[in-house]
Amino acid sequence: MIFGISRPGGTVTTAEGSVHRPRGRDETEEERADRMWVDLIQEVRVAQMGVQILFGFLLTVVFTPTFADLSDMDRRIYIVTVVVGAAATGALIGPVSLHRLVSGRRMKPQAVTLASRLTFIGLILLLVTMICTLLLILRVATHDPYVPWIVAGVVVWYVLCWFALPLWTRHRHTSNTGH
């Protein structure tokens, strides 16, 4: 298809006069934004639950009797973990606040884009929080010199599951024509 003319409803009339309907859904920008918003909120619910439970656990650690026995390095790891966990919580709850503040203002496509970015940032921060938590727990529980290697292995696993596999799938199943 060369020099297509786009028509309402997603059809394209080619220079030769044939009508081509792209793969995918036949939906308006608003309908697409509504669908994407529902999908995004479902994804955020899963991540929010995890980050909130983890963050709640981290907040209680300081009140345990063994906290006083932590080394300076373990206390630094703990502080970084709590701060990054708080940032992850903020980023993953951000889409809810965004929706509430812009709802009814005919900004759904823009809100979906911003909420999607906040969610991605939240996932990165959640990854860092989980890595720091694992590092702290394994250091305190085992004092094993191999802890950094174990944590590095888990980091690789998370990166494969959360980013590499989805990006590979997107690349593999997306045609070069943009459909």
C-alpha cells in the first residue's frame, strides 16, 4: 500500500482505490484510551499490592529487637530500601490520583500515557526495592560471602521476566509495518 488515505473507523483507501482495514481493533481514540486505562489499572493493582505489603514489612523492621544489632552497612541498605520502597509506592499509587484529578476533563489519552509512565517507573523502583530487601535479608540471615552473587542471579531473573521476555515478545510479534 502506497500513499493511503485514512478514513474514519480505521479503514485506509490506497492509491489504487482498494480499501484496507488494519489489523487490530476498530475503536476511536477515546475507546482505545478507555480500554487501555482498564488494562493499566488491573496491572497496577497487582504491583500496588506487592509494593504495599513489602513496604509495610520494611517499616516494621526498625522496631524489632535485632535492628540495633545491624552493621552500619546493613543500616544503610535498610534506609535505601525504605526510601526506594516509598518512591515505588508513590509511583504505583500515582495513576489512581492522576485519574481522580483529571477525570471528566476529556484528557483520558494523555492520562493513560502519563499513568503508564508512572507505572513503569514504579516497576523499576519496585525492582530496586526487592533487590535491596533480598540483599539485606540474606546478609543478616546468612553472613554468606556469596550473597551478592545470589542477589545478582535473582536480578537477572527479574530482568528476564519483567523486561527481556516482554520486549522480546513485543519485537517478535510486531510487524515492521507498524500494525
